[in-house]
Amino acid sequence: METLSFEFPAGQPPRGRTLVGCVGSGDLEVLIEPGQAGKLTIKVQTSVNGAEQRWQHLFARMFDGQKPPAMAIDIHDFGATPGVVRLRLEQGFEEIGHD
């Protein structure tokens, strides 16, 4: 198991919070909560050691040229592919009202 942390510039916190996915299903779980204004923080607990660069590239592509809401995102990964990660994040963003 490895725990990774990432931070990106952000706007104001969203009002809602959500939980999508289920780590026990062999997928991944994403918890999104309001964060500190100006910061988007992401904590990833993953079963895949040595994948920090893959995660960094995925998040950089998602947030490049955007100013997302200030969120605290916790991801509990069970070896999910980048496509599944992005899908779960987009589901969570939709639930809290972020485009």
C-alpha cells in the first residue's frame, strides 16, 4: 500500500460532499468534501506501488486550464485503471454540482 498526496490551485469550496464507488467491489472509492479556499487536495491510498507519476499525469490533465472548486478528495484505489478513476471523479463532481 502506498499513500500519495497532490495539491492544485482552486477557487471556493463547493457546498456538497459525496461518496462514489466502492473499494470492496474491486473498483475504487472517491470521497469529495469541501476543502480550504484556494486549494484542491487529493490523497490517494493505492495498492499499486510506484504509480505516483500515473496519478500526477491524470490529475494534471483533468485540472489543466481550470480552476476547480476547493475540494478535499480522498481516493481509495484497488488497482483501478485511469479511465475508471476519471469516471468516478466525474461522477463525484456531477453530484456536488461541479462541471
